[in-house]
Amino acid sequence: MSLDPTVAAAIPSQEDFVAAKARIAPYLIETPTVPWPGRELLAGLAPKTDVVVKLELLQRGGSFKPRGA
């Protein structure tokens, strides 16, 4: 089974993704990740499992927006 040529032409290639990443890279801020010391509070976690959290609140775009009355 082959794809319709018009559909196949619309599917991005790996090179397309790499090029897009390079184009938007100057505008992105990497979200910091930090180890979470409260891992022992999580039930069922295997011993010596590292928990890492993303600090989305540090994104300039405001993933977490202040809300209030």
C-alpha cells in the first residue's frame, strides 16, 4: 500500500524538522529541570529512582499565569 503522492509530499522529513528547529532556536528558552528532593513522598517509586521536575513557571511566555480576584 502506498501513499497518495500529494499526501506523501506533505509529510515532513527529518531534514524538515531539523531545519525548523534551527529556524526557531533563537526564539526558544530552554525550560530548566531540577532534581526533586521529595521523591520519597511518591508511593510505589522504585528505590534510587531520580525524579526531575521542569520549572515551567520560568518560561518567559508564562505557561503558569497569575490568576486572582
